[in-house]
Amino acid sequence: MESRPSGARRSWRDRGLSVYAATKAALGSLTRTDMVLGAMGEAGAQKVADTTLLGRPATPREIAEVIHFLATDRAAYVTGATIAADAGRTAV
């Protein structure tokens, strides 16, 4: 997935479009939802969350805020990037 935003950036640049990707689950981060808690249980979710710098699962709103930012004019200068909303897991 990493190569898609940068490759698409070159092909869509002339059309005035920005291309980016947001990822949260590539390395095992998780969002605190009923489905996740049902599958992993509270202890399982916390075990995965403990592997992140923030030490907790994301809320659905936190992930939505990243996507919302990328869809606004405030992200106008962002292109060809993958934004990792993963509580710092890719930094560990």
C-alpha cells in the first residue's frame, strides 16, 4: 500500500488532485469497537494496545478525525503520503 499514494500522486498531479492513504491496522493497532471487543475481549484489546506508545485502542472518532482532516482544504499540501493513525505503533 505504501507505493500506491506516491505512484498515484504523479499520475493525478496534473488534474490538481492530492493522493494519500490513512492506515491504522497494518501493524495490529485497533479501534475500540463492539466488534473488536467481542472478538478479543477487554484483556486481548488491552494487550495489543500495550504495544503502542499511547497504550490504548483508538476510538472510532479518533480515526474519523484523521480521515476528515485529509478530506479538507487544511490538508491541501499533503500528497503522496500514508498517514499512520496507530498510536505510535509504527514508531516503536
